[in-house]
Amino acid sequence: MNGIKKITDRIAADTHAEIDRILAEAKSEAEKLEAKYRAQADREAADARTKNEKSAAEREERLVSVAQMEARKDLLSARQSQVETAFNQALEKLCAMPVEQYIAVAANLLVQAAPKGRGEVVFSQADREKVGQAAVDAANKKLNGKLTLSGQTRALKGGFILVDGSVEVNCTFDTLVRLQRGEMAGEVARVLFPEA
């Protein structure tokens, strides 16, 4: 899991400039929206001041509150989008790792997924040919196990599925990133948006 943390940290650094640009646009849009509602409220207050000054002030306050709420929603939406982008990029980087690194990550995951050192490892067709046997061999060496490379393949984006009898352990990269997203989304947001 250290690899995912390092990749997430690297993605945070790589995307920081993009995040700043998107946040600046979101803040600018929020300021425009607030200015629009404030200007509208000011006009309405001037027209109604002679009739009912209290009513105009309440209306202005409501419009400004709505504008601020819209601005907060826009900013939150932009931030959520960037966190989602960070996790998507982490998944892409996991799937595009160099072969040696991919073998090492897959072997470490196999060691964690198969502590008893048995089971059949199912990869995608491309990963089976590229890293399958090497990852199984590396895991067997660490475990002194009897893991085997399955003759079957599945449509996986990255990672593998370990089959031990009727039990399947899903170690696909998209599943691992999805599970980490639930645990790490707040931490990633703090890294991406330290001022928040």
C-alpha cells in the first residue's frame, strides 16, 4: 500500500498547478455570482427603501446568503472533482507501472492476499503475458508457496484475482484504489487543499 501512497503523493504534486487554476476559476466564478446577487439586491433595496426599508434589507441578506452558499457549493464541487481526478490518476499510474515495478507490487499483493501460499492467480490477458508468471514466482519465493498462474484470464484493468477453491480475493487495482478512496479521500483533500 506504500506504493499507492507514494503515487498519490506524486499525483498531488503533479496536479497542484492544475488544482490552483481550477480553484482560482471557481473562486472567480463565485465572486462574480456573489457580485451579481449583491448588485441585484442593492437595486431592489434602493427601489423598496421608500416603501419598506426592513424588507429590502432582509431580501439583500437572503440573496447574499444564497450567493455565498452557491459559491461554497461550486468550490466544494471543484475540490471533489480534483480529489476524484487524483484517484483516477493514481489508478492510471498503477496500471502503467514499469514491468519490474508491476511485478514487485503484484508479488507483494499476492503475499498479503495468500498468506498460506496457495491459490490460482488470474490476470488480464495482457498482464498474464507481461507479468503473470514472474509475479507468481516472486510471491512463491517469498511465501515458499504453491501459487499457480491461472490459464484463465479476465477483463481486468490492472492487478489480479486470487482464486482459492470457492473463495476469490479481488486485488484488482481499481478495487484497491476504490477501497483506499474511502479511507484516504479526506487526507488527499488536505494534501491538495492545505488552506481549506
